[in-house]
Amino acid sequence: GDYLVTIEEKGKATFLRAYVNWRCMSAGSARVCVRMVGHKVEESYSEALKEQMSIVEMPLSDPPLCISCCPVTGDLLVGCKNKLVLFCLKYRVVNQNLTFCAGHIAITTELDVLILKLEVVQQSADGTERSGHQISTLESPGGGVESSSTHNLQPELDEFIICQKPVELLGEESKFCDIPVTLESTELPTEDTKHFQVRYLLFRRFTPDQSPFVFCEETKLHSLQLLPVYQTGSSVKADEETENKRELLSLFCFFSLPHAGYLYSIGKSVELISTYQYSEKSEQAVLTPQFLHVITSESLQCFTVRCSAAAARDEDPYIDTTVKACPPVSLDVCTLRMQLFIGPRALCHFKNNIILLTKADTEDITERRKPTRRMLSRKTDSIKSRTDSESEPGWNLYIINTVSTIQLYREMVDYSRTYKNVRTESCIHLLSEAHLLVRAALMDPSVLTSEEKEELQTAFRESCAFLGDCYSRFDTKDYHLALPYYRMSGLSMTEVLKRLVSEGAEIQTYERGFIFYLTHSLNEDLSEELSKELANQVLQIFYLADPVQLPHILCSPCMRNVCPSTAVKYLQKVEKTLPSVVLTLTKAFMALKMGDLVMYEHEMDSYKETILACGFIGQPKLLIQRKDGVVLPTEFAVHLKEMQPGLLVAAIVALHENSKIELEEADLFFKMLCSDSENATPQLLVDFWEALLVVCSQEEILEELLLRVASQYVWRISKKQLPETKPLKTTEDLINSCNHFGLIFPWVSSIMSVGSPSDEGYHEDISKLQSLLCGQSVNIASALPVLEPLAEVGAVGLTVRVLCNTRQGKYEKALDQLLKRCPDAAVSYAQHELKGDSRAVWWNKLLPELCKRIRLTGNGCPVLISSLKETLSVVAMELELRDFLSLLPEDGTAAFFLPYLLHCSQRKLLT
């Protein structure tokens, strides 16, 4: 922003002022506006203020000592003797004993560090969140953030030094640090006032260095800094409006003692991620997303940092998987370079430049030493020096242009090759540093053009490939990282094989990382097909390194071009020591590819069909392959469809029950396999549904399967469509093997016996449907829409309607349908269904209804008279004589009803 904040002294008073639009003075405008902070400017003055300088007075109860500003929000933090005051102002950063960023406040004394977070809370009367300017003070007893208990422990005797023990409190535990913090508002509350609360994040106390070589008073903290890392892809244009839209991803805090530095992550969690040990006493340090720069009494040192590794995990918590990887945060930091300077005094960082201020005393010049170590050295022409002749002799200002990320990355990769065949871990460490260097640059989009970003992305993919090579070639405990790094590199399997496999080598040692990568890649549904030469080479690699995997990798779509005869030879060698059903099935598959049916039949006859069906569970790709998420049948499946459809169906059922294939995928598999079928639902798919009903125990799938088979039976019967192949199971088979199919009721058979002869061609589908409805598994309410097409289809429709009404407890309606369409079956139905609580239907419904119909038809319907006699026999056994007599028709012939009345009265005398 175009402003200036100053701490000014006049007389014995100290003032804090902000100068806004100060360029107007240099442009010749003499207009100046003076106002107090927190006072709103009237609308009429808003335009005028743009053309004049404003001086904003910020009153404080105590003199200001230092200031710091948040680079994210622009809020200003002012440090006083025992207070911190927060103002909402513009961008300016001064790192001294306190720093402020994104609502986080870090404070240090000589040996204590305290990190707090200011959080906005809702305290309005109407429950809405308030916003606007707020001036708050953080009070702590003593100077800075020193605890009051510290003063109480100070002895009166000067000859003793009492040091408190070192403490580190993280997260919620840090609130027990005995440093109370209170918030104090210094403005009148308005509608726009924010209300804050304080959350403790970190407290750490150090003890003075008791080494005889170090004075206690030299052990002081310095270089306190908060470093924000933004979300990848955040806009970082120069204008203020876009600047404030950057999304904070991670936040890091760094502070240093003379001989050690500490880097904490304080974003989503609080943890120590790196500790830096300096070779000599440090004077100042500056942290950037890529490096830590430290000055000592005679050198500028550069260390690697783990900010990008921590931020990457904040951005993607699932980064450490088989798909993605990142070097660990715990990876040891290392020194990138050390450059000698005479008398370094101050250090700061701006974009790609390090600005160094030095003061050379006479004794420093005479005692100047040669460099003791220099790693990844810079060219001397990258350092520009400028000396002002009017300034004090010996002062120098250096602007050091840091080497570009790409150049430094190349140097690190080249240097790693010196360890390639000597020290495995050193090579991986250097390449990991190079990878993190590029990753950090990609996470900082503020300095990227499209060309730079493309170059960095290319380097990122290349670094992933190098790391994949290391974990593949070297025997290391983290060998599994070869897989995610190769995936991130964008290399195809063919390209990886060419990098790692020596051409013409008969025998070669392959490490676990390479085999791990190959195994996982071949077991996935990749569209890449290896050439015949590479496929045969992979075959040899697994025979030597992991022969158990040989049957599995041969079923991979990537190995489609492998020589089947060569594969069989290797499989036969493995079979002598490691026989298995999967291996036998794989040999049969290879025999099919060769066209050797004799060998195929020999292999398939080695085991019983049930064992073979279970063998496919071990390697589903023998039957099913996936391409772009779609299941495809293999040549093996096509052959089984023609020669052993029962084995194919049993195998797919086994795969489904072992969660190797979903129901919808199985449907698609059979439809593609029987794509030449005229029916939308091929018979083989219906066979699969019927077989699955036998073994499936999942309630939701059972209900779906029952409706599917019922729908298919109804469709064939209504359309008079015969199945294209003979069903694998008859109705009797299903009744005997599946409890969802019940025995067909006698009255159903009675109805069908007088049905239409045209139904005989579809007898199997009709009997299966009736058996399904005679069972107790089908949900009739759900099945009614499916059964609707058969409502008026002859005897079949009648049985379906009566069965549905019976399952729903509508016995009287069912009897009406039978008496109307098939009275012969009425009594048979009643004898089978009217039991228990429904037995009263005999005399309440059936008897009156028969009498009514006989009265209308006379003696011309012997079936009704026969049914009436059987009904009277049943009712006479159930009712009392008086009740039975009351049911008889008044116009009935006494001779006809008398035998039943006598039987009823004799039953009463006998009991």
C-alpha cells in the first residue's frame, strides 16, 4: 500500500502515526488532513482525501517500542513495554521481538516464545457477527510476555543465577504457561466492532547456555518470523482487491538461538518440523518458503527448509498413498552453501535477492580466512556490491542474486550422481531436496509466468522420475515409494522399463521397489499394452524375482502381446514347485490363445468344476477386464459361454459373493458377452440371477433379484418369447436348491389343468413365476406393477391374481375370482389357504356365495353342487348346530341338507 507508519519522538513524548497518500506532497500538493484512528471519514470528504496526504494519529497508553504487520490482512501490531496493540491498517512488516500474520501473534523475550491466535467471536445483541475496526491490547505481567511468576522467583542476591527448566507446550497445553493474556478495547463499541478471543498455540522456554565457551547473556532469541504459504493457484496480482483474496494454506513460525534455529508449523496443527544446528554463532536469520538464510560473524549460510513438504500435506492430507508421495517433513535439513563475508550485520530477503549489510573493521580484514566449505557454489558475478563514498568507511551493502530454482535443481541432481553407486541414502536425500525445492516454487505462484511454470512442472515430473529410479534400483526400506513417484512423473510403463531394464541382459538382479511398481501397475486396469519383447522381458523378471505372481501378471491387459508358448513354459516350471488352481486356469487361458484345445481340456479336467469356479476368485481378470471403467469379457469367458456356461455362471456368482464384481457390472458383462442375443436380457443373465438367488444373503440385493427374475418371466410369458438358450436350472432344481422358490400349490395346478393349451410352450417360465409367488420372499406390493401385464392372460393371469390377493390377506376377493373363473378350484383353494384366523371365511363367504350361485344357475352346474357339499362337510365340523342351522338357506331342500345337520348334531353328542 502507498502509506508510511512511523514511531516519532517529540520532546519527551512518543507518537505512532501513519502517513497516507504521502506522494501528494512530492507532487506539489500542500493539503494535509489529520485525523484519529478509528474515526470514520464523511462521504463528502472521501473524494478530497484521494488528492491530499492524511496523517492518522494512533493514541497509545504506553510508548510504542516496535511494530509488525500481517502480510495477509495488512493489520498492524504494535509492541509496548507490557502490551500489544492491534490496528487494522495496511501492509508493512518489521520483524523484531514480535510478528503478526493472519491473526497469529508471535512474541519473544530473551528466552521465551509465545504464539497466540486472535479469533473473531460473535457478541452482538441480534446474534450476527460484527465486523469493522478494532483496537485490542494483549496484556501480560512484566516486560513483553514475561510471566509474573518469573519476577517472583528472582532472588535478591546478585551472586546467584536461577534458571527455570526448559519447557515446550503445544496446542491446548500451551495455555498452562502461566502467562495470562487479556483483551482490552480502546475504542467506543459500534455496529462494526469486532470482538476477539485469544487461543494459545505454543509456548517454549529455553535455558541459558552453560557451556564454558559461551556467556550466559549471549543466549538470546532472535529472528522471530511468521511465514505464510498460500493455496496453490491463488491469485496474487498486485492490486489490493485481488491481494486480499489469497487463501492461506499453511503458517510457519521460526525463531533462533545463537547456535540453533527452530521451525514450527502452526497452521492446522502445531508441531516442530525442523531444528537447525549452526557451525558458529548466528547473528540473524531469514526464512523463505525455499531456504533459511543465516548470517554469522563472518559468513552467510543457506539451509534447506521443509515448508513445502508440510504445506503439501496440509493441501492434500492423502498425499502419502500409492498415487502420490512427497518427501517427509522429518527429512534431515542440510546446508546448501556457505559464503564468507567480512562483518555481516543485517540481512533481509526480497523476491530472488538477499540484501546483506556488512561492516568491516580493521581486525576483520587482517584475520580474513579462506573458505572452509562451499557446496553448490555461486558464481562471483552474481553478487553486486555498492559502496557509498560518503558513508562510514567499512560499511558495505550487498545485493545477492539467488540462483534460479531450475539452475539450483540441476546442480543438485548432478551432484546426487556422485553418490549414485556409493551411498544410497545420500543420493535419495539430495534428490528429495531437489524435489522439495521445485515443489516449493510451484506453491508460490506470485513470481511465475506461464513459461516458468511449465519449466518447473517439467522439472517436477523429472524429479519424480529420478526418485522413482532410486527407490526401484536401491535396496531401501521405503521401496514402495517407487510406485507413487513414477505415477507422478507421468512416465508410461514402457518408458520405466526402458530406464531400468538392461537390453540383452539374461540375468539381472531386480530390487523390491521395481517389482512392487511392476506388480501394482500390471494389476491395475491400464490401457497401455507392452510390446511383445517387453512383455516377454517382464515375464522373465517375475519368473526370477517373484514366480508366485506369474499367473496374475499374465492376466493383465498390459501383457496382451506376450508370447503364450513362452508363458506356458514358465508356468510349467513354476507349477512343479508352486501348483495352484489359478496357475492351471492361466495355463488353460494361454492354451486357448495358442489354439491348443487338447491342452486346454487337459488343464480344465485337472479340477472339479466347483473348484475351478472358486479358482477364478483368485484372478478375476481371467474372465473380466476393465477398460475406462467398463467391464469386458475375455476370450476365456467367450469360450466358456459356448462350452461350459454353467461354469461361467458359477464363476461370476463366486466373484460377486467375494466382492470382485458388482451386480450392475455382472449384468453388463453378460449383456456384452451375449450381444448377439435378440433379447434385451439374455438367458445366461437370467441363469446368473437364479444362481445368485441360491447363495445371496444381502437383503437389498435379494429384493432386487426377485423383482428382476419375476419381470423377465412376465415379459416372456406376455410376449410369448422363448429363451434363446436352454435354462441351466428347471423349476424343480430351483425349488430344491433355493428357499425363495416354493412348491406350487395344488389349487394352482388345478387352475392350470383347465387352462389354455397355448401356455404349454412357456410352461417353464410360468411354473417358475408361480413357484416364486408361492414362496414367501417376494414383496407383493413391489411386484404388483411387474405382474400387471399378466392380469388378463388366461389361467396364468388368474393364478397370479389369486396368489397376490392371498399373500395380501384378501381371501374373499380371491374366492370371488375363483368362483367366477374357475369354481372347480374354489374348495381346493379354501382347504389350502383358509386356516387359522381365516377359517371363518368358509361359512361367512364361501357357503353363502355357493348357495347364491346355485340358486341362480339351478341344478345345471354340478361343479357348484359338488363344491357346496364339500363346504357343508367342513362347516358341519366347525360350527355348533344352532349356528350351522342359521346358515342354511330357507328355500333349500331338507333332504339335501339333512345329512350334514345329523353329522353336526352327532359330533356334538360324541364330544
